[in-house]
Amino acid sequence: MAAHISKTFLNVLNRGSVSVVNKHHHRSVWVISSCCTRTVSSISAAEPGLTPRLSSHLHGKSYTELHELSLRDPETFWGSIAGERLTWSKRFEQVNDCDLATGRINWFLGGQLNVSVNCLDVHVARDPDRVALIWEKDEPGTEERVTYRELLEATCRLANTLKSYGVKRGDRVAIYMPVSPIAVAAMLACARIGAVHTVVFAGFSSEALAGRIQDAQCKVVITCNQGVRGGRLINLKATVDAAVESCPSVQRVLVARRTDNPISMGKLDTPLEEAMASASPECAPEPMASEDMLFLLYTSGSTGKPKGVVHTQAGYLLYASVTHQHVFDYSPGDVFGCVADIGWITGHSYVVYGPLSNGATSVLFESTPTYPNPGRYWETVQRLGINQFYGAPTAIRLLLKYEESWVKRYDRSSLKTLASVGEPINHEAWEWFYNVVGDARCPLVDTWWQTETGGICIAPRPAHEGGEIRPAMAMRPFFGIQPALMGEKGQTVTGNDVNGALCISKPWPGMARTIFGDHQRFVEAYLKPYPGHYFTGDGAYRTEDGYYQITGRMDDVINISGHRLGTAEIEDALDAHPDVPETAVVGVSHDIKGEVPFAFVVLKEKAMQEQEVVLEELRRLVATKIAKYAVPDHFLVVKRLPKTRSGKIMRRILRKIAMDQTDSLGDVSTLDDPSVVMEIIQAYKQTFRG
Ligand code: PRX
């Protein structure tokens, strides 16, 4: 293995001095031995009709029995799993104390643990040379492998570096990096010392990054000089430089090197690898209370600025770990390939925390589905021997447009499970993924969840008796998840073959605890709409046989290539233009991206003569304020927007017009001036139909 490990990664590693926490580590309260806690061997393969072992108490039961138990007696269910699977420095005293009305959500009270110990030290103690990460770099065939021992050492060095710059327990650290071993080490280093990481997707602009750093009051930013994706270089450091100018909380910027190109270093900057090389390779893990913050992850809602979703230590880790094993049928020794970026929750739960807590080999995919050609995913599957492949429908929709030979020429016999996430998967994409990629041989699981849920909540696995999977459907709630559909009057919709607002009626260990700095917003957004339930923002259909199918967002959140964005954020960016008094953005369907933003723009009189110039400025504005992917695909200049008498924009009508579905506009009588509708339809026809 060592031969494959990169010089870049090895630079920071001093072989032979490993800080494994074990019973000989006299300074530590952490004891990892074969008699206590979870062992990797407890992750056993499925017996027919039965769910693989969750804990010794819960062995030999079916999905139905376990699901029923998880709802009826969460103390026994989650208590026994948490006791066996996680390594605690102090065992918890109470399984949970939750109230969905006020948003008081606590799991495993009284317990103390360290997430990095659970993801690294436990595996190093048993099998230090097992490969933890395979970094599938942008150029095919240049992958690098990192063992658990090496990852622990890098994590400790990075943790000590953070400490040397004054980062303490509870401090926030921003990570603005594409997926790489050093980025994973950065997340785990924060966890090791009790700091709170907030990973910002490296496609966000400097303003978006600055907004997140300011909200979280980050003390340190970790970045790299450049990103490499699809053969292109992305100047990440320059984006960070621009962002930190407006972030007085930032005391230090640690800069890793992804490329050999020169970097201009300012007075805040420190070269990360150099600092790590001189830091100690041992770092005692900080014992963290179960409910201490682990990370913040910013995500979009229907109103206001992105919110910092808070996840805590034990419940999040346990839920990521159990879902990773049971939804994907992960077995020890499997190579788990989730192609998400660590900037999103999928990367947190199923590139880093879930796989590493289970001792898996996790693939870090740096490239794109079409670089250098549309066979990239399947060539990677063949070369790395990937067993579980977890991707997004948008990539599948893109790839199915190419010749099947791009798939068929590669050996995909290692694949055992295929999985999809991020947006509804349409039938055509599901069938292609299942039949062409999986040769109709591997279960394809559509997994529904959110940043706020921490882990997968609805998916066809763990297998029901018989194990049936319906195409394009998330199907069944995971353990501890009790879905409910709500009607327009707030009532619970009972029975089958019904639609409603998707809620979850009981707390579960992985759920978000609050919004950073604004608990009231958490309560208002998720708990107030249907008192006593967590509201997801999605609609769902319950089939005749009781399975769940997600129908899409019910609010003003859109999903562009699986990236979630509030239309209000795009409107705020557009409204910043001095010639634009008012805008309304809606999502329209797109055959590859799923949805794209469509902007209705009102211009000031004087700007009407220079529409093209202003629209170009608007495109640039969205790219600089949010990200390139947020730039609307379509703009329509209109004189007025359709508003109700109370001044509310009727987006429902705009959505219909943008989708060219004007024969089903619905009721327009509540508009202040219904003639505006014809006016906008005319403008649409002129612009888009010539
Ligand atoms: O609308 C749902 C959609 O993505 C939203 C959550 O986005 P985010 O927090 O960025 O997390 C994405 C990855 C977990 C949901 O509210 N969504 C996610 N998965 C699915 C989905 N919609 C339909 N089917 C899915 N499998």
C-alpha cells in the first residue's frame, strides 16, 4: 500500500511515531480493547430475511420488528446500539431527552466520547495498515492511498497545528477545500480538539464564504492554493484572500498545497504542510460531551440567509455509522465510493464520518463524471474495485445521453450496491443506472434525506422481508424514523394512496439540534409548521402499499444539480443591482440539472435601453455573491410582478409561465391587478418564442 501513497501526503508524516490511543497510553482515559465497544467484526453480513446485526441485543430480528421497536422503545433500541458501536470515554447515563415542540433535542446524555477516536484510533489499534482513504485525483490513474495509521498521524499533526494557532474547544474553523485527504484530516483534527468545523463548498464565491465565516465567527480558515477539477485549476486561495478581508474574526489562514504553482502568502497565511511537519504526531483526544457541537453546515432555506445547521457528536456519529452500514449493505473490507464533495452533508456523512466510523475504505472523488470522458465513473469503479457506488441523479441523467459502451467497456463486477441522493431520481435515470451500470444485478437504493437530518431517513434498505425495491422510490423509513404526511389544514393524512407535507414525528439521534446562533429560527422553520413534528419542506406520496415517494420541495427552495438553493438568495443578489427595483426567481425543470433558476426582472426605466448589459451584470452579480451554479439560466424582463392585494408575489403563476404552462394558471382572481398576467405572458412569448 505504502508505495501508492503520495509524496505530497507523506510530506507531513513522520513514520513510526503513531499516536494510537490504547491501553498503554497512560495519559489517556481512552481504552480500546477487544472486550469493549464496537468491533468491526460486529458488522456481519445479512442473513436471509433478517437485518444484519445492529447490536447483540438486536440480533436476529427482521426489519419490521426492529423498526417497530425503534419507535416504541428508542431507549432500548438506540441505547444498546450506542453502547456497543461507539467507543466512549464516559458511558452515557440517559438515552434521550427530547421535546419536538420546543426543539430540545438531546441524545446520550452524560456520555463523553471523541469522534476522531471512533473514526481513527479504534481502527489503528486493530489494523493500522488498512486503507482509510483512496484519493481519486482528477487525472485517472494517479490515485493515492492513505492508511488509518497515516490518517491518524496527519490528523494529530493538524490538530496540534490548530492548537498552536490558538484554536480551542468550541472555536469554529472554516474549511474551504475540495475533497482530499488533507481536508478529511482537517475535519477530524477539529473533532480531535473539540473545535467546530464548517466546511464551505469550494464552489462558493468569496462573498458567500465571507458570510459563513462571519456568521460562525471562525478563528481559522483552512484552504489550499488551488483546486483541480476536470483538468482545470481553481484559485481557491484568491477566493479566501478576498473573503477574509471582511472577516475580522479570522486570525490565521492555513494553506495546503494541491499544485506546485506559486502562491502569494500574506501576513495571515501559514503553509499547512510545513506547520504540520514540525507539529507533534500525537494529540490526546478531547473528551466531548455527546451534545457538544461537532460541526456547522450552512444550507439554504426559503427565506433569509443560509442557516448554520448544527450537528452534535454522539447522535450524529451513531446515525451516520448505522445508516452507512445498513442502507448500503456495507461489509468489512468493502471499498465505499461516494462521489459527493465534502462541502455538502453527503460528503460529511458518507465520505467521512459514516465510512470511517465503520473502518471502511472510503473513496475521495476529486474529478467530474465526464473527465476525461463519460466513462470516468466506471473506469474508476474497475480500477479501485468499488463495492458501493453512491451518486446523484443529475450525473446519471448526463451520462445516459452517451453511448452505453462508455459503461460496458469497464468491469463493474465489484459493485454490490448502487445508490442515489440529492433530488428525485426519474424513472429513465433509475432504469439506466440499474440495468446498464448495475446489469440488473445490484440493488439500487434511492436515499432521501437532508442536511438537517444528518443521515438517510427513507431508503429501500435495510431489506424488508423479500427485499423488494421499487424503481425511483425511497420507500421505507430507516430505524427510528416515523414519517407522517400532513394536509393543508395541518391534519395528519392517514391511509394509503395519499399526498401530503412530509414530516417526521419522533426525534432521532442524527437530527439537527438547532441553527447556529438562532434557535428561534430553527423552531420556526422546522417545528412550528406542524406542531409536534419535524417538517422537512418536502412533499411526499404514500403509495397503496405504504411506501414513500418524494414529490419535491414545497417551499421556495430549488435543487440545481442536487445543490440546494433558496430562490430568495438569488433574488437578494439580483436586487443589489442599482437598476433593478424588483425580481422574482422560480425553479423550472431541466432535463439534466433537475431544476434551474428562472429570473423575472423589473428594470428601472433608464436601464431598459441597455437590457443586455444589465443582464450580463446580473449574471456576474449572482456568481460573485453566491456561486456560478446559482446564475439563472433564463431572464425575463417584465414591467411588473404579479402580486396579491397584500403585496405578496404570486410565484405559483410565475412558475407556470416560466414552464410555458399558461393553460393551467389556476385562480388569478386574488391578484391586485390580474392584467399583469397577460403582460408577462406576452413578454415571455416575445423573448422565448421570438
Ligand atoms: O428536496 C429534498 C432533496 O434534497 C433536499 C435536501 O437537500 P440537502 O440538505 O442539500 O441534502 C441533500 C443530500 C442529502 C431534500 O429536502 N432530496 C434529497 N434526497 C432526495 C431528495 N429528493 C428526492 N429524492 C431523494 N432521494
